[in-house]
Amino acid sequence: MPYLVTIGLEVHCQVKTRTKMFCACETSFGEEPNTRTCPVCLGLPGALPVLNRHAIEKTLLAGLMLDCGSPEISRWDRKSYFYPDMPKNFQTTQMDFPLCIGGEVPLYEHCYPTDVRKNIPRPGFKVRLNRIHLEEDVAKSTHLGSSSLIDFNRAGTPLMEIVSEPDIESGEEATAYLRSLQMILQQGGISDADMEKGQLRADVNISLRRKASDPLGAKIELKNLNSISAVRRAIQYETERQAEELDAGIPQIQSTRRWDDDRGESQLMRTKEDAHDYRYFTCPDLLPVVTAPLLEKVRAMLTERPHERAARYEKDFGVSAYDASVLSSDLPLADYFEALAATPGLPGKKAANFLLNTLLGTLNERSVAIADSPLSAEKVGGLLSLVEGGTLALSQAREVLVALLEAPEKDPAAVAKELGFEPTDAGELDTLCDQVIAANPEKVAEIKGGNEKLLNWLTGQVMKAAPNKPNPKQVTDLLKGKLQ
């Protein structure tokens, strides 16, 4: 009999601030080890913390982006544990009164792994959040063969912990959850959420049970998950491991396991402690935070969320739901699209198609991101205006685009002329079509008999005979009209 899988995620996300949570040390990545430290983030005796107002505001903003509520008063606590990466032997965090409570994360369909997008089990599903609390990050440990190195540059960085309810049922949903959450946090300016830099990390809690009416099984927590793909692999492995043991009559014990991505397996670290084992108590060095005035301030910073932007693109620009979701998934891409769609006389759908199917692909071949494109949206809009005006066919516009990328200072019309893409005199083009039709009576008979594919062949003959390179669509339409 199969098991029901229940998954909850604890996502740790570094807040994008200039300084650390409780001191004035700069936040950084890639600096020389232990060069961004002070008595506060090193946990030296007598050092007193000072709150980073900006980190609190950005956490409240994350709450608004995710439809969370906030208590009137938010309080700071100490969580006691002993580990080399936390020299004070306690972490300043939040327990009973976090900054944000409740909320939800919508699972965007394009955030699922590609192999399941056509068969999403629960389309439109939203994962409930339990809370978002703010705390300080710990130092970075590097474990060698017989020793460990500690870098305190990261210690004290503002860290949001986003705790979901146990609503997720598979590694595929966990993937969509993390990607959707990452997208929202990035577009809100709350965090860069770069997993390669350790700015977004996830702990996964998994339990199995036979049927929905059964109580939740023992919770197994997986640590050391450094990529979204690793989360999916770890859930798949751990689900199978627990099922095999339960089938063999081996009960599961609440515990924490380390995920080894190289070996593709989890390893027992310790039996899991409960909250009371951490001996939480109110931090005596920090005053509680009154949230109302801060919330009033950050409401003005609230930006359009990806799903809201996608809905607007469908409504205002007539793009498909899928294209709207892709365009809204990346802020530089969305900004570029809106500037391109502002081109006078250019339909939004055509702007989206050229951007997604031609420009992005051409830039990707050169390993250039849309934010670093040498061509402005206005210049690409000028190129597409030539297509709309009938001067260029879409295939010709692609050739002009490639030439423009090599010489971005040039005008699209000038480049088109250099490549020989010029409108042919209407009378001259009409004469050429008549000549080609007269010279190929057998082909003409076949076309009139139903073989319309031969129209392309006739178009090619006209293109060869023309002194320049006319728009092939214009030629085909002219031939079609004459043959009908």
C-alpha cells in the first residue's frame, strides 16, 4: 500500500542589507575570511546588539508580498545551542512573537520541473505559511579531513526564516515552492536569494503515513540542501527510504539527517530536539518592536507580484498565459518587454513573441543576459516597426538583429539597407511576378490544382530575379493574388 507524503519547508533567506543584523559590519560575499567582524558578531563578552531597522522593514515587506499578517508587538528571543559557528552559544531570533504570521506562496506553473508541467497534480495550489521570523545568520564552516575552518564574515547577517505549513506532497511541489518564493523575494528587492552564494537555504521536513485520517508520521528533517534540484532528489530518496523501513516494520524516530548530494543519500546526524530543548527565553538586550508604524512605511514599497504582473500582461497586451508567466518571472525581462511593447503601432503579442523566441535565444547564444543587452528596447522596437510596416519579413528581421548586435550604435533601417532588404518598386515587383508566372506554366498548373507549397518555389524565383531583397511575404501575397 502506498504512503501519503507530507512535507514542510524551513527556508532561510538572507535579507538584502548593507550591514549586519545587530552591528555595523558590512554584509559581503567572497571577502577575505574573518575581515568583516566586530565584537558583536564575534560574540565577545559585554558586546551589545543594536537593531537593523532596514532588515526589519524588508522582512515586513516580505510578509506583505506573501499575504502575511503581523502581531502588534514583535519580540526577540535567545535560542541556546552549542556549535562552533555560533560563539555566543545562543542565537538571537524570534519564537513566540515573530514579525510575520500566516500567509501563503502561490505555486507558479512554470516553476515546476519541466518534466511535470503538463501534468501538475494540483494546479493553482497555494502553500500556507506558518510564520516568518528574523534572526542572525551563523558563521560559515568548512570541514576538512581532520579539521574545520570557521569564517565569521557571514555571522550576524540578517536572516529570515520562512516556515511553511506541512502542505507539500512531493519533490516537484517543493521545487515549485522554492522557485516561486525565490522569484517573489527577488522581485520585491528583499533578497538576491542566490543559492550558490548561500543566500537561500532550505531544510526539509518529511513524514509518511498510510491514510489521511492517520496522525502525521515521525518528522525527519533533512539538512545541507544547497540547491533546488538537490531538494527534489533528497525528497525522492528520503521518501523511498522511510517507506522501505516502514514496510519492514521499522518505526521512524524524529531525527535530523544530513543530505550527501554526491552519494545521493541521507545520513543520520542526531535525534531531533524539540523547541524546549533550545531553552528559548526573551532577549534582555533588545526592546520589542511595534509593527504598525513600520508596516505603514513599507506598504509604499510594495511592488507588483509576479502573478499580478502576468495577469496584467494577459489583459493589457493580449499575450498567452504561458508567455505572460515567463515574461513576469524575471524583473529585467519584464521591464524590457514593457518598454518594447510601448513601441507605437506594435501589438504586445508580437513584441512578446519576438522577445521570447528570437531576441532571448540570440542573446543566449552569446551568453548575454537581457539586463546586459547591447540593444535597447527602443532600438528593437524600431526593428519590429520595419516588420509591421512591411519593409522586412520576420526572417529578415532576425538577420538584421544579428548585425545590430555587432554594431549596436547603428540604426535598424540603415542595417536593413546594408543587407539589401529594401522595398522593391511596386510596379517592378508586379512585373517580376508576371514574368515568373509566365515562365513556369507547369508549376502554376500544379498550384491551381491544390499544391500550394509550390508558391514558396515561385516566391524564391522572384526573389532571385529582384535587384534587392524584397519582403518574401509581400512577394508570396502578390503571387497568390495573381493566381487566384
